[in-house]
Amino acid sequence: MILADKIIELRKKNGWSQEELAEQLNVSRQSVSKWEGAQSVPDMNRILKMSEIFGVSTDFLLKDEMEFPEAAVPQETPEFSELRDVSMEEASSYLAYKQKSSGRIALGVMMCILSPVLEIVLAAMQESGRLSVAENIANGIGLTIMFLLIGSAVAIFVMEGISGSRFEYLEKELLDTAYGVDGMVRDRREKFRHTYTVQLVTGIVLCVVSVLPVFAEMMFLGENAETGIGEACLLVLVAAGVFLIVRCCIIWGSFHVLLEEGDYTREKKEEGKKNELLATIYWCSATAIYLGISFVTGAWGRTWIVWPVAGVAYGVVTAAAKLFRQKG
């Protein structure tokens, strides 16, 4: 077993994240990540320090032919007994599932954003007299299409939730990955990094420039700007941007899940378990507020802003909940 895999194994047996090990060795997390990815080798001072904190010999760390002796495995603790084994086959199946699921979930989100587009256009055209159809018929067609799209999106979410339930433990429980899994995941992540960056940046840019059709409509049409085309184009651009963002972030997040990094460190998993009920109540409330405001005002082209605001506010709410628990 090579040094990189020994560091990974010993770190996980002790229940430490890369950040925690880096802190004990007085190095950066990136240094630990490179050691574990076999991209660099720690100097002798770090080897001696690891020998001390892991309770193993330097020979064991440096000699590839030496496997884990009994003494090298820390005594089982309540935390260690809760670790879930993850085989190479299971990890590969999870990444393959996330690759396929990301597109379907992103499509569902895009359908939700696009759902009011026809309603907006028909309503605006009916008001301006450009559509010789009764108001109730125009509204009926628009609402029918909207609910069909939302219903289809919900069906996608439910089916993906059911099919992905077998991997749910990976995101919530503490993991003990098999030999070679970490290296495989890091390799795939590096190969996807360029695609992730391009799709994320493109998605963000599309969301930012989505207001331009509304401004263009106001500049060129003046008083006749209420055609609904500007708002419809805004939603189309937002939907395209969000599709790219959701898809690439789901795939990128799947790497973090298996590596227990980012939002899936052991500390954050424990915190997430405490916030499960809070998250359910919060997002159900956000959905109710979004639908209530949208139906009352009919401003579907603007009420989507509820979601980014809710996302930012959720971070504040969870931080406040954590502070409250600590004081309690």
C-alpha cells in the first residue's frame, strides 16, 4: 500500500477531515489533498509528525510493502463503529447515477421556471388587444400549460428521489471508502473541473444578463412595452442558466460526497442531521410564499427572485440555529 493510501486510511480511521489533519500537521488542506492524491510527498518532518499522531512507525508509512499491522488500527470508538463501508463498485455506481440524474433534475427545475412563460405572453397579448381570444380562454390555456409543466417537473423530482434513495446514506453518514476509491474520485473530479467551471460561469452570466430583454423592450417600445415578450425572454435565459448551474453543481457535489469535503465534511453532516426538521419547514414555507405571491400578483417574471433570496437567507437561519444550540 502506497503512502497516499495509508494517509487516507489512517485519517479516516481516526475520524478526521483533511482540514483537521492539516491543522495538526501545521500545513494547508491543499497539501494534505496532494499527499492523498499522490501528487506530492510530505517531507521527513511531516512523516515524523504523522508517525506520532497516527501511532505508527515511520517504516510503516514509508515502505509500500508494509500493510496495516493490528497496532496501526486505532481502537474502535462509537464514531468509528458508525462508519459505512463504500466499495469501489458502489462509488462508481453513485457517480454514474449522479451523472444521469443531474440532467433530469436540472430539466425539472428548468420546467418550473419556464412554466409561466405562456401565461405571461398570452395575458399581455390579450390585454393589448393583439390576441382576439377571450380573457378567460387565454388564462385557461396559460394556466393549463403551466400546471402541466409543474406537474411533470414534480414527477421527475419524485422519481429521482425514489431511484436515488439507495445512495442517500452517502450524503448523511460517515464513510469508510475502500482502497483506491479516493484516487478514482479525485481523478474524475480533475477531468470534470474544466466543464464544471465553464458551465457554472455560463449559467451565472445567463442569469445576470437575463434582465436585458426587459430593458430592451422598455427602450425600443416605450409605452407599448407591456408585451410580455421581455419577461418571457428573461425567464428563458434564467431557465437556461439555472439548468447549467444545477447540472454541473450536482455532478461536482457528488465528488465531494465521496471525498467528504465541501458541504459533506463529517462536521457538516452531523450539523445537517440536526437541521433536517428546520430545512423541511423552511423550504416548504418558501415554496408557499413563492406560490402565494405569484398567484396574487401574477408577476411570475419577477417572483422567481424569492428562490435566490431564500437560498441566502437559509444560510443565515442555519447559522442562527447553530448559535442557539451552542448557547442552549
